[in-house]
Amino acid sequence: MGLLDSLAKQVLKRATITRVAPIAHHTYHLTLQGPDLANLNYKPGQTLNVFFDLSGPEAALRKRTYSIWQYDAKALTLELAVCTFSNGPGARWAQHCRPGDEVYFNGPGGKFVLDATAASYCLLGDVSTLSHLYALRRQIPQTKPVFSLVHVQSQDDCFPDLDGSYLLHFAVADQLSAPEVLAAVAAQGLRSATDCLYYIGGAQEFCVETYQLLRKQWQVPTAQLKAKPFWK
Ligand SMILES: Cc1cc2nc3c(=O)[nH]c(=O)nc-3n(C[C@H](O)[C@H](O)[C@H](O)COP(=O)(O)OP(=O)(O)OC[C@H]3O[C@@H](n4cnc5c(N)ncnc54)[C@H](O)[C@@H]3O)c2cc1C
């Protein structure tokens, strides 16, 4: 083990993987558990930085950011949904990790979190943002309108929230442009919503294009737009 890896293990927090389950064609549900998960200062929409392969043959300090799907401060558990579309180190880690494996992390962190003050919400993203959008969706009171669209390329990429519910709208298509996404949420009645807060996640290009359309064509004030690229 390299010096960097050894130092990392000393400063990072540690958890044990207690569950690894495929929940969709390209997604694994991972449960982390352990005493270092006590008293996390968690807000819905925050993420965890996961470090893995610290003792692996390549011994590179690999860090990937994953959305906290759910945090249970009593059970000291934390749920992640990790996608494999990228086929990169993070995807391979999710495919190959097993219950009993240790994982190092820091966080929670991030600002793509729920602002509870809006009158209505619009949640837009793809499969890699789905657990994040579910974590936000769960916290929005039932009295407030929620518009949504999650782009999936195939029906078997959809997975429900942890309680089995499907509270977001999916659109199955090979490609989906920003104008098409906005047309789909407009069809849900979005244009008549007042004080709507937009959360836009997913591929960087999609985030930029959607943000600009909403800003310039729909005249949405920047204060009501939250965009976070999950991948480039
Ligand atoms: C705030 C935030 C929250 C995130 N939350 C999650 C999460 O909950 N679950 C999750 O799976 N990922 C999440 N990500 C993305 C995650 O951090 C990794 O970037 C992703 O898993 C790819 O890592 P990798 O090592 O497998 O591939 P990398 O080596 O990083 O990438 C390999 C290639 O795959 C492409 N790629 C990456 N992601 C995708 C994708 N979704 N579809 C198609 N191509 C892709 C990249 O463009 C790159 O060319 C989040 C990112 C951010 C910034």
C-alpha cells in the first residue's frame, strides 16, 4: 500500500458494505453501515465522496461522488444507487464489491439540496440522478405540485424509490433533447405553476442546454434554477 493510501485511510471515515443488489439493468443498490455513519450532518440532496481500491493492485486513490439515496441515523446505514453506464472505476467497483467489504468516504457535502421554500418543483435528470431526485422528492410536502422527467434509454433502467413507489415520470427514448424534455414537463401543466424551483441534473451538456432554455426562452429567474452536472 502506498503512502498516500495509508494516509487516506487515516483521515477518511470507514463503513462496511452490507448489501449489494442489482435493481435495474445498469444500477446497483449498495447499503453502507458502521459507527462512522453516526451523527452525519445530512441534508436531503447531499452526496458522499467514496474512495475505493485503496489497497488494490493499482493503488490509486480513486474518488467518486454518489448521491445519498437515504440516510438512517439510528440504524447507521446509508443507501447509494450506483450506475454502470460509464464502465469506469466506479462502475466496476459497484459491480464487484461484496457484503463485508470496507469502503472509505468523506462527507456528506454538496449544495444540490432541497430548498423547502418553493411553491412547486420541477425535477429533471437521467438514471444516474434518479436516487438523488427520489431523495429530494421524498421531502417535498404532498400539497406542493411536483413536475418531473427522468430520461431512460430502456424501461429496464427504471427503478423505484426505496419504499417501492414510482413518484417521478420516466421518458424512454434513445436520445432526449432539452426542448423535448421541457415539452414533456410542460404537458404535465408546468407552465401554469407559480414560484417553481427547477433541479436539473445529469450530463453536463443537458444541464447547460436546459438551464439556458429555461433562462432565455421561459424567462425563469436564475434564483429558481439549480443545475448540477453529474457527468461529462
Ligand atoms: C453531485 C453528483 C452526484 C452523483 N451521484 C451519482 C449517483 O448517485 N449514482 C451514480 O451512479 N453516479 C453518480 N454521480 C456520478 C459519479 O460520481 C461518477 O462520475 C460516475 O459513476 C462515473 O464514474 P466511473 O468511475 O464509473 O466512470 P468514469 O471513469 O468517471 O467515466 C468513464 C466514462 O463514462 C462516461 N459516463 C459517466 N457517467 C455516465 C452516465 N451516467 N452515462 C453515460 N456515460 C457516463 C464519462 O463521460 C466517461 O467518458 C454523481 C456525480 C455528481 C457530481
